[in-house]
Amino acid sequence: MNPIVKTVDLRKSFGAFEALKGIDVEIERGDVLCVIGPSGSGKSTFLRCINQLEVIDSGALWVNGELVGYRRKGNKLHELSEREIARQRLSTGMVFQRFNLFPHKTALENVMEGPVQVLKQVRKQAEADARALLARVGLAHKCDAYPVELSGGQQQRVAIARALAMSPSLMLFDEPTSALDPELVGEVLGVMRDLARTGMTMVIVTHELGFAREVASRVLFMDQGQVVESGSPEQVLGNPTHLRTRDFISAVLS
Ligand code: ADP
Ligand code: MG
């Protein structure tokens, strides 16, 4: 079967600084890939490239079997139009560290927004789906609450429901619990754990190594714009090959 994400020598620079120095990764359908690594190692940039929030400089990236951002005609690559890029972007859902919900909309309206505005779903259907999704993240009773009335953990669960409402084939999480008070981390990880059990393909940047160990099918350690090592959670977290991985893990655990 084709991988759902494939990158070959993916590179991305910001000015003279090379943030991704040739990333080769394959993510299979149903994989839960946890990406770990020090601050500035390129984890967010990697997710942002997959979601086309960044344009890659060189190498190639496929999502869902489609070359991202380009179409091949004969031997030439042609840039896709904004419209085609927007269509491609729909196949990935992204959850950020900060929840960025619409403050003037209720939880229900936040979840319905994309399906109604972008997917042009009928309101009634979108509402029923949104209620079911909010129930799935444990927030059936908060449909009519505004973001300010919700805790950080609840807001993040709404953000997950909102991403799921677009029926993505892949979910990307960029440190989804780092901005939360410690007592709220568990409820968000719980929702992600349930999602992983349903077979959703997920790429999760996280410093929650216990969670990674339990939920990940694969762990990938990045440092300085490169993949240093990847493998099973037991291997990468329990018995890392590289000194840099070992140093990072002990720093996080200390
Ligand atoms: P991580 O998520 O692992 O902390 P990032 O992917 O955010 O790392 O960043 C990798 C490197 O690229 C960092 O050194 C960061 O400062 C730099 N970087 C990221 N985005 C930009 C940007 N838009 N402009 C300039 N530098 C950036
Ligand atoms: Mg980051």
C-alpha cells in the first residue's frame, strides 16, 4: 500500500538558515507517529510543510499519493493554483498548541464552520455531525458554550473536533498540550488516544514521552533539521542508538 505521507530529501530554509536539511520519511495509513526533539529542531516546520502552510524549497512531498503543491506534466513540474492547494490541504487536519477557536462562535458553531462554509454541507447535517463530534471528545454538554467559557483543555478538545469535522485522512498535532495547565493535559491526551484507537493516521509533535510510548506506532527524533533516528517507541525511547537522542530524553525526563 502507498504511504499516506512520503517525503524525499525535503528541504526548507528561512533566509540563509536551513530548518529542514533533507527529510526522508514514510508514514503508513493508521500510523501514529510521535515526533520528538529539542526546540528549533524543525518539528513544526515539518508539520507545516505537510499541511502546506510552508512551501518546500526542494525535494518532494506526497500526501495521499498526490504530489503536494505541484503537478507533473511530462518531465516538468507545474505549480498548482491556490484553489488546488486549498483542496489538497483539506486532506490534513491540524491542531496547534494554541486552540485558535473563533471567540464569537459557540463550540458547536466552531465545529460546523468548516463543513458549512468550505465543504458546503447542509446546515442540519453539519450540526448533527458537529454534535456527534463534540460528544466524541466528551463535550456534548458544552455545545452552546463560547470559548471564554471553556477551560484550555476543553477548548483544545473543541479544536480537535473542529479538525475532525472536515473528515481529514491525516491529523497533525503540534504540541497540543504544551500550552495547557498540567491538570488539563490528561483529558486532551485521552481524546487523542481514543482517536488513535479508531485507526486515524496521526503525526504528533509532543514532549509527553509517556504518552508517546503508549500510543505511538513509531517515534521519530529530530535534531537540527534532520531525522536522527526513528523506530518503535520501545527502541527510540527505551534504547536509543544515538547520543543526541539519549541526551534529549534524559533532559525531558529530568
Ligand atoms: P521546532 O518546532 O522543532 O521548535 P521549528 O520548526 O519551529 O522548530 O523551527 C526550526 C527553526 O527554523 C528554528 O530555528 C526557527 O527559528 C526557524 N524558523 C521557523 N519558522 C521560521 C520563520 N517563519 N522564519 C524564520 N525562521 C523560522
Ligand atoms: Mg514547534
